[in-house]
Amino acid sequence: MTALLEVEDLRVAYGKIEAVKGISFTVEAGQVVTLIGTNGAGKTTTLRTLSGLLKPAAGKIMFDGEAINGVGAHKIVAKGIAHSPEGRRLFPRLTIAENLQLGAFLRRDGEAIEKDIKHVYDLFPILGERRKQASGTLSGGEQQMLAMGRALMSRPKLLMLDEPSMGLSPIMMQKIMETITELKNDGTTILLVEQNAQAALSLADHGHVMEVGSIVLSGTGHELMHDESVRKAYLGED
């Protein structure tokens, strides 16, 4: 069976500096796949390239059986990839409800959009309670919930999450990870970039360790959780 996403020998450069150096991986429908690694490893650059914000220097990106190399970001969304970016990138003066509606800007199915907004409020009840509140006044954790909810509003075949736990309290981080698990159980396909390696690997079907633009180790989430080099480098164990 063909994978939903196939990345082959992907290379991305900023001028003469190669940030992603020929990585290859796949994401099967219904899986959670995670990219872990330190700052500067190329994880965010990879997601930005898959979502059409950056153009690859070389390599092949296949999504749902179709090449999407160099396709514009708005067309990528239309094809079924949603990106919840690092830093959330909400519209701070717009309300929670308005941010969610913007997530569905390519859709014309009004009743289904309202149903999906209700689903986001079911996932994150605090957003429903504050739906008329400007997103810029929310806490970091609430903004992360809204960023994820907005990405879900396009009904993506693939949901890409970039550092969803960054800067959050332990309690809020646990809530975000529980929601990712809930989405996984509902059959959502997720590509997760996350510095909290333990949290990411504990819920991932497959993981890839990136260092300086290259994938240096791959395996199931369970295998990487118990790999000695990963435990020392990313899980804080001696």
C-alpha cells in the first residue's frame, strides 16, 4: 500500500547553507510519526517545506499519490495538509471563533464547518467558553489549543504539529499530548515535531532522530524510547 506521505532525498537550503541534507521517510495513513532532535536539526524546515512555505532544492515529496514539490502553500492546504506552526501564528485581534473560521477558508460547506467548530470546542472546552475572546489575550496553552483547532478546521488528511508543547506548563503540556492521542485514536494522521522526546515517542508509531539536517536514527516509538543513545541524548538519562 502506498504511504500517504513519501519524502525521498529531500534537500532544503537557505542560500548556500543546506539545512536539510537528503532525508527520506514515510507517513502511513492513521499513523503518528515524530521527528525529534535539538534546535537547528532541520525539523521545522522540513515541515515548512512540506507545507509549501519553502521550496526544496532537491528531492521528491509525494502526498496521496501526487507529487507536491514546489506547490504553493494554499494549494497544499487544499490537497489535505494542515500545518500548526511553531509559535502558533494566530490572528491576535480576532476572536477564537474567527480564528477557527479562518481555518476553514477554503471550504464552502457551512453546516459542516459549524459541526467542526463544535468538535474543536468538544476537544478544548475552554475555547468554547471563551469563543468571543480575542486570541491575543489567551494564555500560551490556550493559544496552542486554538492553533491546533484552527489546523483541524480544514479537515486535513495529514495534520502537522510543530513544537505543540513549547513553553507550556507541565499540566498544559499533558493536556496537549492527551489531545494528540485522542486525535490519533480517531484516525487522524499526524506528523509531529517535538523537542520533548519522551512525550513524542510515547505516542508515536514511528520516529526519526534528526541531527544537523540528517536523519541519523529511525525506528518505532517504542524502539527509540529504549535506544541507549536516544535515552542519553534526548531523554536526559545517563
